[in-house]
Amino acid sequence: MLSRSFGSQLEENAKQRWNANCSCYFCSLLVFVGLEAERLTIIVVSCRTPMHRLQMRSPSCTPATQIVTRSMILLLLCLLSSTFSFPPASQAQSQMGMGSGPSYTMWNGYRGQFNILECSSASAVQTELRVSIYSSGGELISLEPLPIPAEGSSHLVINSIAEIENAYGILHVEPIAASLAQAQRINCVLMQYGANFFQSASSSSQQGSVVAVPLRKATTGVQSFPFNTLSPFPELSRVQNWLTVFNADAESMSYTIEQYDLNGTLLEQERVEGLRTLGRRDVFIGRNSALGLLRIVPDEESSSYGASLMRYGMKEDGETRIALELTNLSTLEESARYSLSTGGPALNWLELFNRESSAIRFSLSFFSQSGELLLSREYEIPANSVRHVNAGQVIGENAHGSFSIEYESEEEGVGLASLHYGRESTWAYLSHPSGSPIAGASAMQLYNTYLRAANWLRLLGAEGSSDEVALLEFPEIPATAQIPQLPPQGVRDLAVHEIVGSERFGYSLLGSESGLQSGSTLRVYPDSDNLPSSVTSIPPMLVADTVSSVGLVPFASGLQAPVHLTHAGDGSGRMFVVERAGVVKVIQEGNVLPDPYFDLSAQVGSEGEQGLHSIAFDPAFTSNGKLYVHYNDLDGDTVVAELQAADPLDDEIPIASLKVVLRLEQPHFWHNGGQIAFGPDGLLYIGLGDGGFSGDPMGHGQNTFTLLGSILRIAVSDGSYSIPSDNPFVASGNGAGEIYAYGFRNPWRFSFDRLTGRLFTADVGQNRLEEINLVRKGGNYGWNTMEGSLCFVDNCSTEGLELPITEYPHPEGLAVIGGFVYRGERFPGLWGTYLFADFATARIWSLQEDSRGVWHRSELFASDEGLLFSSFGEDEDGELYLIDLRGMIWALDVP
């Protein structure tokens, strides 16, 4: 049983969650299944040096709430379970919140273990996670919602949800669609308590193992772990090492487990065939050697999976007294600092292992708690082998310290496990390295002081710091701890339990500007004599700082009235900029190539709003070399045409290959739309305005038998097109088959969220309002019955109309410029945020959705330097750019 205080709170919270009523969750889950099932997560880091910033302004956020019922989710899952798929895993090992796809952890119900998932969110609005509990065979046991309050914490008691005794499996945790933007500020950990850990409420001590199992992203390629079956305590009869592998790929996975001794000699190999999707396999390690290295080698290098090594210390009667979990162990970096400790008192052993295929030579430098150099020593580790270093002999008894590494060559590959064994009682823990400060990210630490637990946060002084005082924030309390600046290599353990008080759980934030690095938080559970009985460590998590302003950095110049910027998706790194007069130029590494990619200026009209508006590369461009253009011809009519490159990697394309796909007569040279883009379904979407003039005098916006005032969707092939059978008016005949959505005045720019597939459209207003719409198939967006949310005609009705998700009045802006949902890696605080701008006022706004589906607009940028934003651009990595009609392209930057 749980203790009365913590356990009763968990039970009551669970009852309240399941008894709440919220029928709108069906909509959220349908959006996830229908629009996210085929998503592709691309994680590539690119860096540019800031050169110039402009004036910036700050946003604000509004909290919201949403609660869902368990029964509704389970029912809908049964109906739709066949549609789930899993995104490719990132190879990045650093953790940045829970964004960019699902996270995983391993639950274990053997030997009566109790599993509790703890999650905290630093977001200013309520967020919601979806927790799927899978058996070892990959079968879904239960799917649970987990709402997390704004700047708050929540938990799930896995044992009370599912029958998990004498079984094990995995948890698949991800944010619902409405919480994707906030996911970069969420941290979770699964706490596993041994069967004998929870005593009666009157007990003053806890006995048995407790281990924190962090949530991680799946990864690819070979993984390595050091194993050790030697007992650190006489009262432990044996130490067992169990390797867990789970399959996060959509296909079954086969792999080989290799075990090496201390000298790197291969001892044995074990094959695992056909591990099914979300299946888990546990293998005992160490039959032929007490110490050594193991490697997991997938048959397919691209296989997406997770791995963990659990180390258990057991007594004669089978009771588990210590449990250590090794996941994604760090590769030592020369620029990083790593903490040491023999506090407790304890022994501190470093298990160093070689991940590379050849021997690695390096030196370790050890420092005292105050940062003084104690010792430097050289080491060599052969390939696939392990070395143990007794750090306690260097720093002394009941002391703190740190160390750094220096490699003899440029090749770096030494892995680290830092293990601590209590000398006066049976406890042990694995510490986690300090996280290097990253601009735009804070270190988030979870704490829990239930069951009289002490929480000690390990802090390390960073190199080159100049701040006198660092601030550690506790947003839930709220409270702030002022920490005197530590010298480089200096170490301190902060008593978090003294700041937050007893029977609290939540989180703290340490900003990257603090000059400190954040290591493990140690949870120490006392015995009856108030000595450590069980200890576990919670790793730090980097979470994105809230972005309150953005800047602009020059990227390319010397252009003539640029209006569009895109990429070919071919891995070349090239970008393609459209000039209104009909010329497309190639940008390579920020340089505009002198010769055009193609020149249609002899065929493009330029009166009023006419011109070459945009281009779209075929999703299969790397194999078929096709791209499409949207322009006005010399008669002013709209043309959508196909071009084909002789070689997709050529920096020019013959205009003789042009084939007209669609031609549409335009009544005026105003409101011609301009966007063309391929959707996640592989179909071509085309934005068309109402054709002008002021007020839509010809009524095109509400006329479904004209293509004007609409977004079209067609299937293109060999210079012609066909109409998809599921377009909204194909079956009914109540409109043109090409129409996907209608009721637009001038949808100059639209874009698809590359993660969720949702379609965002900016519709330029008439006299009063500029609007952003979230477009659905068959939707009527109101023009010219409505202008935004206001009536444009007398006695209007909004029945059957889709209203904007946000709008702003004149003169705050005069012509909205649609942008993108940010899915890049450079600015994690913007991840999941839709950005858009205004042509006339040079303002940039962010748009974020809360858990209720309410959108919140915040201003990020304003300038009086005469900028004329004509469009946004997005590169292959998801980084964003602003196109300035005066001839510049600016890269988005976060100060």
C-alpha cells in the first residue's frame, strides 16, 4: 500500500479525472489519428551567426483546462486502432522536453513493484498527455489521458489502472495535438518502488528498492552498455543485469546482442528475431563474465528502438534492495564538466567504456569541491572494453568534486556510468551528468518530498561564468532560491526539500544564463534512524524557454521584388527564391547564384497584383524532376503549369518543358491568390482569391461553381490533372470538383504543419479585419458574407461558416502574410508555434493553441525600418525566413 498521504491523493485525483465529463475529446483524438498518422519528424540542427537584430516586443499567454474520460478514449481507440503508426526516431541523444514525437519508458510489475508516472509542465497553459500502456508482447492494455495544469504537475498510478503483477511492458507517452507546442516544456519520470518499500502510514521508514526510469526518445544504430554482476554489499547474495529492448518501429525488428569481457574479447552472441511493434524483450546478461560490455546491433541500421540495462541487487530471500537503471549513457565531451560525490558516505566508481571500433587514449582531470585541480591521469580503453576508476580515492571521504576529459585525438567515444554505493547501509544510485547550458533552454528538475524524502539537487559551476548569483525557480510554489555563484568545476548539493516543504511534488527551473550546470536530483528515503535507506537519482531535462521576442538576421540580398522562398526536399541544401517578375533564383549556403533557375518573365503579367507567385516541388522531385508554378499570364489569367528538370540536381531547368496544367480566367488584376503547395496526401493545393474588385461584387466567394475564392486540391501528372474522388463536391455535385474549401477573399499564403498535417491559411481582409483560418475539407470560410468574425452584409448568419482561429483589426495591420508552424531545432521555445506577419506594418505574431482548442496570439516583432514582408519561407530543416519585397531575405532568430 502507498502511505496514506501520497496514496490517498493519487486515488482521489484518479477518481476526479475519470468522473469528469468532456465530450470534446473525440475531436482531439480524431485530429490525431486522421492528421498525424503519417507524420514525419525531421531533426537536423543548423547554426548561423547572428549579424543584425531589429526591435522586438513581448507576448502573453492564457491558461486553459481540459479533462477527458477514460471510457471515451478506449471506445474510440477500439474503433480506430488500425490507423496508428509511429514516426521515425531521432538519432539525437539530448532530451529537449517531450516534443518531436513520442517518448517511452519501461514499466515492471515483477516482484510486486509499484509504478507511478510523474509529469510536470512549465507551460503557461494546461497541457495533456496521452499515456498508452503496452504489454511485453506489444498489445495495448490501456490508454489514459494525463492532464497537467499550467505550471503544474500530475501523476498516474499504473498499478491502479492495469493488472501488471508479474508482467512488464512499455509506456508510450505523447502530447495530444493541442499540446504539441507546449510539449517542449514537459518532463516525466516513471518511479518504480519495490514491494517492501511502502509500509503502513504509521511507519517511520521505508525498505526496499526505488528507481527512477526516465522517459526517452527512441533511437537508431548500435547501443552499448557496461554490465557488472559483482555484489557491492556482503548482505546481497547476487547482482543481476537484465537488458531490455523494445521496438518503436512500424515494422518488426531483429537484432544481435554481443557480450564482451573487460579486455574486449567477444564472449557470446544472442539473436532476437521478429520483435513486434511496441514489443519488449528482456535478456539476462553476464553468464560468462562478471564484468564487461554489451552491444545491441540491429539488423537494419534505421530500426527505431529503445534499450535499457537494469542492475538489481538481491538478498537471499529474493528481496530487491537496490535497483539501477542505465539508459542512453553519456558520451564524455571535452567541453563538459561531470560531478563526483562520496557523500552519504559512499563509494564512487566510474565505469568507462569504449563505444568505438579502435582503442581510445585520453586523460581525466579531477577537481575538488572548490574547483582546485587534484589529479590528472592518462588512460587507454581498447575497443569494446570497460575500465573502472575509483573516483572516491581521489576526492576523499564524504566529499564532492568533478572531472573533465581530454582526448588524445579528435575521435571521441568514451561512455560513462557513475555509480555510488552507500558504505553504512544497502543503497546505491547512478548519477547523471550535468547538462551543459544551451541558449534558449532551462534545466528542469523534478522533486517529490512525500514519504519524508529528502531531495538534493547537484549543481556545478560552468567554465567562464561571471554571474554573482544564480536563480533557481520553483514556479508551482512559487519560490526562488538565490545561489551564490560557484567557481568553475565547483560543486554544491542544494537541499530542495527545505525550500518546498514536505509532501510536495513538482519541479524547478535553472536558466541557461545562470552560469551553472544542473546534475541529478537525489531522492533520499530515510530509515527509522533518519539515515539513507533507499536513494535514486532523477536526471535533468532541458526544456525550451518561452520565446517572447524574435529577431531577424540577413540571409540573402540583391533580389528583385522577391515573393516566395522554398526548397526542393532533395537534401542539397539549396533554396529557391521567386521574384515577382517571373524569375526564380537558387540560393546555396546564403549565396544567390548569378544564373536563374528559370526565367518566365516573357510569359508573366505584372499589372496590379499579378506576377509569378510561388513554386512547388513534386514530393518525388528527386526521381521525376518535376515542379509546378503559379502565375498570371500576359492576359492576366491564372496559370498553374509543370516544369521538368533534366537532372534534379541541376541549377537550371528548361522552360521549354513547361506544360499548362490549369488555366483560369481572371476578371481583375486584384485578389488572384498565389500559393501552391503539395499537401501531406501528395496532392497539389492551389490558393485563388475572389478575383476582385472591392467587396467581391461578382459573389465568387460564396459561389461553389466557380474556382475563384477557393483552395483547390488536384492530382497532377504529366502536365494534366485529375480530381480526387473524396473532394467535397464530387459526390454531391453541389460545386466544382476541384474545390477543397471556399469562402476566401485572397488567400495569398497557406502552409501545412509538417508534423500534424493541418492546413493554415491567411486570408487578406477588406476594410476591418485580417484573419488566420485552420482549413478543413469542405469548409466555408465566410467571404463575402463575413469579413473575419464580423458581418460584411446586412443581417448575416454564421450558421455553416468556419470562423477564424485568430484575427486582428486595421490599423494594427493591413495585409496578413501567412507563415508556418515552426518545426525546426534551432529555437525549441518556438516549436509547435504558428508564426505569421503583416505586409504593411512589419509585425510578426505567434499563435499557440491551448488544450481547449483556443488560440492565443502574441506579438514577437515590430520594426520601423520600412520592412515589407511578402512571404515566409521554410528550409528542409524547418527553419524559417522572412522575404522582404525590397530585395532581402531575413533568417528568423531568437535573441
